[in-house]
Amino acid sequence: MTVPTIDSNSIAECPAPEPGCSTVTAGSTETQTEEAEQRPVKAGEAPIKKEFLAKVTPAAATAAPITEPCTEPSTAPAKATGGQNANRRAQNKNKAYQVSTSDRLCAKLSLGEDCPFGDKCTFSHDIAKYLAEKPVDLGTQCVLFDTYGACKYGLRCRYAGAHTDAEHKQMRVEGKQQLYAHNDFGREIQIRMRKKQITFPRTDAFDRTCAASSSDETPITDQEPKRQKTAGRVDFRGKTYLAPLTTVGNLPFRRICKGFGVDITCSEMALAGNLLQGQQSEWALLKRHPSETLFGIQLAGNRADQLGRAAEAVGNECLVDFIDLNMGCPIDMAYNSGGGSALMAQSAKVERIVRTMRAV
């Protein structure tokens, strides 16, 4: 067997890299660093300062080259990231706790009322068990009870001892303001919307009138059926008007502005489609405090029939003085769907929307 000899003054030969692998030597790194320093800086680039660049020593230049691991393309099929059950797969099903409605007291029963669902109610009807497992009250005074003479949370309140007698009945104080806000519907409006208990006869009648007028090729005049008004028009002259402010102009903010002398207030922007779907979060935007003497509701949308139905539902269900049409919102959600500021370039559609909303 022949043993190869190696010259002490020479550098040992390194094995050739495998195909697909890249070899990076210290000398090549130094050369790349010098080239990067001499290259002119282009617009928009932020080069690393020279004092922060790593210096390569001559001893490191004689070291063995660094062979990066080979990365061969995988032949395995790619895992699907979308699909119908994508959101379900992302859920954390191994969480340590599970919230069960059977451990929570029924809201109607906590107020001393009869539950409309009876034995089919998914919440607990065992008051004794609920009170035995309930934590100790946080105090002896309930702010809602002291202010309004009643607490809407009943036995579920963390200060329930302030308004609950020995028989677990809720106490009320007569003579105090019993109402916190108008247009506070809760789940009632959602259930009625989904059961189609709220109808839109005036909007449907106006749509039929418009369809008949278009088939006869006669222009629509101002003689469309109008809703019987019980109050006169809102007089804006000489009054300060608080413009609708999305995510800012909520009920507490409007109450503060009323204290500074605002005359006319308006709700946040409410999407007509969400109102017709009965979304509680959208109907909650329409709450009105008793201190708001002149109050309007702003609707946003891009379809005349949809805005007409929303205006009719708001006029029938809510305590409101006027309805405002949003034609200036620039956010993508409203603009890309043809509503908001996009309506300013569609005069024919605006005319149809205004006529429909006036008719209901």
C-alpha cells in the first residue's frame, strides 16, 4: 500500500463539494466585502457602515472552506393551506378549559322573570347551585342600582347583594330613571330579523312603482308614496351639529359633547346590510341617550333597495329624528363596494337611493 506524502508548505487538498452544494471561503467573503464598499450606493439603499463589517484575518483565510448543507427540492406534495375547513384546523382544541353554558345562570331567571325556552334552555335554572358556586361580591353598592333604581344583571351582578332580598328577588326603586338608552334592542332585533317578523311594505311598494314606471318608459316624479310624518322637518339653522365619527362618536362621547353645548348629534356609520342581517354589534351603534334632544342615524350602502329597507326598519324600530346617508367615507371597505365616497361619482344611483329612502 502506498502512503501519499503531503508537502508541509502546501495546503491540504479539501474534498470536492457534492453537486448542489455551495462552498464559501473566507477569502471570497473578504473580496465580496471590498466590492460592496467600492460599489456606488443606489437610491433607496442603506449600506452597512464600514466599522460594523466583520474583518477577515489572514489566518482564517487558510482555514478549510465552509460547505453549506445541500438543499434538494422536496418531492412531497404541498400541503393545502386553504379549503373549507382551514379555520377549523387552526382552532386550539387542546385548551385547558371549556366554557359550558349549563354552568351559567339564565338571564331571565336572574331577573326574576320566566324563561321563554323552559326546559329547552341551555343555561342553568338552579339558583341555589349557582349562588353556592358564585364568588363573593366585590362590594355592597351597585352603581347601576344606585343610578337607575334597578340592575339589569340581577343575580349575575357582582354586587347582587345590594339589590337582592332574602328570597332572591330583585328590588326596584321607583322615581329613578329606569332607562339608560333608547334603541337598546339586544338579541330581540336579531331574532325578529332572522325570523322575518320585520317587513318592509313601503319599500316593496316603492320598488313596484319604480318597476312599473320603468316598463312604461315614463320618468319617476316626486309623486311617489311618502310615509306619513308625525313631526316636522329638523331645523338645522343656528345649531351646532356633531358629525358622525366612526369608532369615536359613540354614546359616551356624544354625551360629553352634549355637555359642551352640541345641539344635534348623529350615530356612528351603520352598514345597511349588517342591519338587515340583524347583527347585534351593528344595531348597538344606534343607541340614543335621553339627553340627545335631536338625534340622527347614519346609514351606509350602495343599493337603493337595501338602504330603503334599512331606513324603513330604523324608522319603525328606533327613536330617531332624521337619517343621514354616508357619501364621504373613504375607507376601502365602503369605497370598493360602491358606497361611501364612491357614490359622489354616481349621480343616477344617488337619486334612486334618496328617492327610495324618502318614500319610506
